[in-house]
Amino acid sequence: MADHDFIVRDDLQFSNPPQRLFGACADCAAGRCAPPRLRGRRLFTGLLGAAAFAPAWAREGVDVGKKSWATKVVSAEQLEQAGSQQYAQMMREAQQQQALAPANHPQVQRLRYIAQRIIPVSYEWNERARQWRWDVNLLASPQLNAFCMPGGKIAFYYGILDKLQLEDDEVAAIMGHEVAHALREHARERVGKSATTGLVVEGLSALFGLGNVGRTLAGYGGQLLNLQFGREDESEADLVGIELSARAGYDPSAAVRLWEKMMSASKGAPPQWLSTHPANTTRIRDIQANLPKVAGLYSRAPRPERRFPVAPPAKTAG
């Protein structure tokens, strides 16, 4: 497909369409989102502004604690394989509908250039990322969305580039956020928790003769695009994302501008990804509180040699 044939349309059909939108907090949507100080799994030391008290051996950058125990329940290889298969299927379906941007599209070249800078600085967060077969694509959808599946499978929707008029640093903020979800294995964590709960239920059912125990962990990997992340996952992705941006030479404070644009875009009809729950107002403050932790990384990072123009208004069908 030629570049000029790339037309954004709102009637794309996917057999397994993503249910999670960029930045969506399932806890906020359910009304159970707790402020950072009340979260039980991790302590976000960056929110304390205590960088001066960090020991000399502490790593430079943000601190989000250890990964959840639930990531150990499901095989990383298994989930990455499932992610690769689902991603490939979605890209095939997009191509069949002429909704997959060609490699020579300026915005595809832009996304892949930014990814080439972010990927090498991601390995510290997950050694498996060195083995991933990374892929970056652009879909002709007006949605404000982007994702990175397990194994480094990245997709942006044209709508988020066009409607928010994103500069490169803001694109890097989105990409860093989504890549962080993959690096921190949030999908694996969610699947692990679901699998653990399911196995307990099935075990009790089998004990009392109420059902079969035939479900395998592999079955939980079949709906990766439908997984919803909670507030802790989103906060982790925000913080790891600004570190990735900083190390890649993109301004980490662009994440603040990004979320201001997201909030502005939601006025009048708040979309699912931006609840009016008060916890969302802390998101920018959380990022701002952690910017000093990545300031040194950004100041020393080589700057991108190329800069790209913002996405032009989308060509639409009809």
C-alpha cells in the first residue's frame, strides 16, 4: 500500500480488538483506585522526594520495587509467544483492510526511529528484552491508543498522533510508558493472578465434584489484548517510562505535557482511559516528583539526531 492510500477509518474490524486504551486504569474505572500512599504492593519512594537520603550504591533513576509474585506463575516464553501470535493476527487483519501503514509512511519511520533509541536502554529493566523480536507498526484508526504486547510488539493508532499533535518527546513518553508495561511484565502478572484464582476455584470444584480441572495456564494467554491494568501498573509504567525517555535522549518532562493534552482531550466526554476519579489528578504530580531522579540521565544522554514533524491531519474515508 502506498503512503497516499493510508486512510484513517473508524470502522476497522478485528477478531480480537484491544479493550484496554492507553493509560486506562481499571481500578479508577471500578471506583477502587487508591492514592499512592495506600498501595499495598510497592512503595514509590520517588513520591517522598527523598533522593538525598538514597544510599551511595542505589541505582540512578526511578524506584518502583520488585516485580509482583504473580509474574512467576506463568511462563514468560509462553506469554510472549501468545503475544506474538495475537499481534501478527491483528496486523494481518489491518493489512487486509488497508489499515496498516506502509514502512515508508513518515509516521512509521518516526515511530521506528524513536523505538530504536528506546529499545537499547530498556534491557536493564528486563534482560529478556534483548531476545525479543521487536516490532513497531501504525494502524489507521482514529482512536487515542497505543500498546506494547509481551515480547516487544508495539502499535500506535494514528488518532493519538494526529488529535494530540504530539511532538517527538511526547511520542517517546507514550512509547516508554507502553514498553514499560512489557518490561515489568504487567500482562504476565495479571494472567498469573487470574490463573491462580482459576486454579484454586477449579481445585475446589474438583474436590467437590463440581467441574473439570482441564484448564491450563496457556488458556489465559489467549486474551492479552483484553487485559486491564490497575493503578499500580499504570504508575509503574509512568515512572519507568520517563526513565526510558530520559536515557534515550528525549525530554522526560514531556510526559507531563502529554497527560495535560490527554486531560484536555477528555473535556466534555471523558473517555474510558481518563476517569474523573481523583487518583488521576495525582498522575502528573507523581511524574513531576520523579523527574529529578532522571534529570542526570537526561542531561548526559545523546540527543536524537533526527526530529520529525507532527502528524498531519488524517485522511478519512468518505
